[in-house]
Amino acid sequence: MQDFPTYLLNFKKINLTIEIEAKAKELALLKLIQELKASKSGLSWFKNELEEKQNELRLKEEELQTKKIDMQEIREQISVGKQENFEKTKIRTMHQSLDNLDTEITIQSQRKAELCKYLETQRSMLACTPSVWPTRGWVSSKFGYRISPFTNEREFHKGVDISARMKTKIIAPANGIVTSVGKTYGYGNVITISHGYGMKTVYGHLHSPLVKKGDTVKRGQDIALLGNSGRSTGPHLHYEVHLNDVPVSPFRFILN
Ligand SMILES: [Zn+2]
């Protein structure tokens, strides 16, 4: 049987390794999130990276579990050792050290669980962010103040106009729920999708909707055909993004 001081040394080593690895992982993940925020093209890259990191965390979790089982075995060995008349103080120190390690592992596990939860939220937010173009075409009118093609006066354009051929497919740029499908004088056939996290998108001048109110949509799913309904000067999609009920530039979220 091994000497106790060697055990002690090993436990300290395990302890330190766990702590250092956890810190390194935390830093790497924070860096990742920052990189995503800075990057405009990293959507798919981020998704892969995120899945990889989560797998790593899962493996780490299993590793911790194994270490816990190892410790239990050592504890049992110590009990045997006790019977073999090892110094009582040494045994007490050893138990104390094991308890400390136990606490450390619990704290690290909790930290990892929090990190996983945080990543899950990030992933869910990303899935609900309108981060891709809703249709293929060219931007014929930007978000912001412009001269109205109808009144020739300055007006606030609440979205972007994407011109394309009649009946071009329009896709959901993020996961969400269709909250309205209807007709108005100005926007013609309109669809509204709520994405959660205070985000909403509006699609105007549609030829025809392909979804109905209450439908759940996934990013990339066909939701309508582009048209020229309502007050429109040619086939185009009027696309709005609202954040907490305030129209914002859709370009703020588009990553592709
Ligand atoms: Zn428009």
C-alpha cells in the first residue's frame, strides 16, 4: 500500500488541475462569445464551436464523476489503513483534504452547470435572432429616412425593401411563431413572426403566405412568396425587424 503523503500530493495535483482547466475553459468560452459579437460571418462557425464546447464540458463532467469514484475508493483504503495503525493525525489530515477536494469538485461542477446553462441560452437566442436574409434579391430601399416614392416627402422607412422576381420564396430568418397573417392597405398581404427575446419580424407586399397564424417556424423554412400587393411600385419584400416593439435596422442582425 502507498504512503499517505503521496496520496495527499496526488489529491493536491488533481485539485489544481481541475481548477486550472476550469479557468482556462471559462476564459476560452468568454473569448468565443466576444469573437461572435465581433464577427459578422461566424454564424455556422459559432454553432459548431458551441456544440464542440458543450461536448467538451460533458466529457469534463464525466471525468469529474470518475475522480469522485476514485476518491471514494481511496477513502475506503484509508479506513483499511486506519486498522493497520497508521498515525491518527495523518488520517485526519487526509480526511480533511478529501473533504476539501469534495467541496472543490462540487463547486466546479456547479460552475460548469452554470456555464452550460449560459451557453444553452446563447444558443437559443441565436436560433431566435433573424440573422439571415429572408429572401434573395437586391436592396432597393434601406432602413431609415427616405423620400417617399408616393408622396415625394421625407418619411421614415421602418424596414428594408428587397426587390426580386414575383413569387420568389421568402424564408424565416430565425425560429419563431407566426403571430399574424393578414391584409392591410399599405403593406398588402402581411405576415408577422414573433421570435421571443423581444424580437419580431414583419413581411409586407406578399404575393401569398405559406403559413398560418399560430404556426411554429424554423430558420430557413418557406413562409411566403414575394409579391406586389398593397401600396407597392414593383415586386419586392418589405422586411421589418422590431426589437421590443421598436423598428430597428435588419442589417444589425444579418450575419450572412
Ligand atoms: Zn418598404
